[in-house]
Amino acid sequence: MNGAFFAIIPLLFYLALIGFTIWFCTSLITAQKERNQILREISSKLDGTNIGKKEE
């Protein structure tokens, strides 16, 4: 009985590691999507301005 308990601990550790990795990847992808959306909005607002164009 005691040996079975110690055999389960590494399995739980690996499951927790896999779960953390999946959570981290999904949160990173979500943050990148939000960042891209904000940058897209900023870009569309700047399309109407004359920033960076030299007047001659």
C-alpha cells in the first residue's frame, strides 16, 4: 500500500506539469490576440493621419 502511494506521486507531478503548460500556452495566446487587436485598432486610427510624410 505504501509503495502504491509513492508510485502515484510522479504521475500527479507530470499531470500537473502538463496542465500548467497547457494553461500557460492558452493564456499566452489569448494575451497575444488581445495585443494584436489593440494594435490593429491603433493602426486603423493612424491610417487617416499624415504622420511620417514630409511636406514639400
